[in-house]
Amino acid sequence: MSETPKPEPGSITWYDLTVPDAENVRQFYEAVVGWKAEPVDMGGYNDFNMMTPSSGRTMAGVCHARGANATLPSQWLIYVSVANLDESIRQCVAKGGKVVAPERDMGEMGRFCVIQDPAGAVCALFEHAARGG
């Protein structure tokens, strides 16, 4: 079994939409775009992986603004791969940005945080683990 290669630093590797009512918004995108939803157990509620109807390829996540996501704004959030999350956070702050949601561990996948650039735009920085996800 071969390992999935780590994405190149600087590449966009994931898209999430965090909203107060993920169930309703999931249904919206199923109807408007044609995506199919797969529930992801979040311990008491479900977020959703959204997949293309023909190939079943996972394209994005639709998430509830609960728990660790409670402080995230309702918007599409891109995840940009970085080589060293700690250094990227340091550079963000040094260059006038701020950390909106502090770093979180995602187990075998890696870890991420959400930042805001000096112009107010928000994105996530993701450091992939050496192995896995």
C-alpha cells in the first residue's frame, strides 16, 4: 500500500464551509450543485463531506459552527498547505495578520490554524503530518 504524498507547501488542499446550520446548508448545496453528502460524526452531531454525484469524489466540507469551530465566520474557508505551521503562525503575526482560531491537532492528518491577513481575509494554514492523511 503506497502512502499519499504530502501536498506541496503553498497549495490549496481543502475547502470547508462553517455555518450555524450545516444541515440546511448541506441540503442547499445538494439541490443547487448536485453534491451528495456523507455525514461525519463530530460527537453528538454530524458535519458533512460533500461529494460529486458521479465519481463520489470528496470536494469540500460543510460544518456546524460549534465546538472548536464556534468562532469561525460563516464563509468558505480554504486550507493552504505549509511546511512548518509554527513558523507560518510567527510570520503571520509579524507581518500584521492575526490568528483567528489557534492551532489544532487533527491526529494522523496533521494540524492547522485559522488566520486573518492584514486586509481582513481569512484562511486556514495546514501542516500535513509526516505520514497518513
